Amino acid sequence: MHVIAIPDFPVIEPQDDLASTVIATIEIAGIEVLNGDILVIAQKIVSKSENRYVDLSSVQPSENAQRLAKLVDKDPRLVQVILSESSEVVRHSPGVLIVEHRLGYIMANAGVDASNLSKTCDEKERVLLLPRNPNATCLQFRKDFEDAFDRRIGVIISDSVGRAWRNGSIGMALGVAGPPALWDRVGDEDLYGRPLGVTEVGFADQVAAAAALVMGEGNEGLPVIKVSGLDWQPVDTNADALLRPKERDLFR
């Protein structure tokens, strides 16, 4: 397995053709794309290309947002944006607001973030939302990349998230096209020939986590990662396979 960053990736602005930019940057870098490669793309540049910015100065917080903002010690306008992107508040405490995003992810602040955004005078209060439909975007990117490179390619849109029982953030797949998001190994044999009864592997999340080690979390500026050497066969499912139904969620 080889995990490499695409170097010298340009700053992405709203309405930029992100797929074409990825293709051009790979070609300029002289990086060979192999059959079975998976391109992991940071959520943030997808959101920027989709112009998923919100100016907090334009947000009028509701009474509910103002009440919740006091409990979590956050800007009421930010809380309003978070609620607008959410279907449920799962947990909250001072400094922490865990919600169910409208697309089904359980995460802090509905993925609304202000890190790595430009700070010009008229943009100080901008925040960025998650992409509109990461699975659909991955599907289109996959077609574009396979057409450009004439290879079998997988695409993952990733984000960094925290975990309920462990400290630290880790890469997670928001959208997937090509490889299985969830690898069902029920029925396979273990080392001693016993059949596996419940084993499912979060394949796309593991790839996203590996890519996050190279992508970084700060000022690295490496939002596109190429992962080579993994054995996978194309499937029609997407990252929704990783979402546990609420009725099977033991913690809600």
C-alpha cells in the first residue's frame, strides 16, 4: 500500500472545476495513476468549490439557537447554522455540540468549520458547510477521473471527526464511489478455519484514516491523496452503508 499526496495543489475558489483541477495537478506533478488507485479528497475543497460558505453576519439566530448557545458557550449565529444543517441534537455540554447531520452523520457542529478559510476584511465571519451530496459528487468525480486516466479508480471524500470513546480526530469517509464503503466478511474463515459471524470492515473509513496521516490537519495544504496497492472490486453502494440505523444505535 502506497499513500502519497498530490503536491502543489492550488487554492480552490467557488465555482472552480475541482475534478479538472485534480486531473491537471496530477499530470503536472508527473504522478502515474494506476489501475485500482483510490483518490481521497478533503471535504473542505469540495465545499469551497460548491460555495458552501455562510456569512455569520447574515444569520439571525432563533430563540432555540440562542438558548442552546448559552448551554454550549458558542456564538448563537454559529449554533443557528449548525441547527439548520442538522436533523437532531444528540448531545451537548459546554464547548461541545454533537448533532445528526441532515445526511445522517453523527458529528460535532454538523461539520460546520472556519479553519483554513481566508481572512480578508470582509470574510472574517465566514464558515463552511459540508458538501451538498458527497456520494453523488464522488460518483461524478469517479467518471471524470476514469475518463481522464483510463484506469479503474475509486473516490472518497473525507473529513476529520472525533470519536465518542477516544481522544483525537481521525479521517472518515463522507462519500464513496467505486470501492466498498463497508466490506462484509461474514462467512469468510479466520486463521483457524472458523467462519466469521459478524465481521464487517469499514473499508472506506480505514482508507480515509490512512490518507489523513499524509493529508494532515493543519497548514500542510495537501487536500488530495492517492492510495495505491489495495485490492478491491467496484460496487454500486456508497458511504451510506456506513451509517448505523437509529434503531440499532445503542447510545441514542
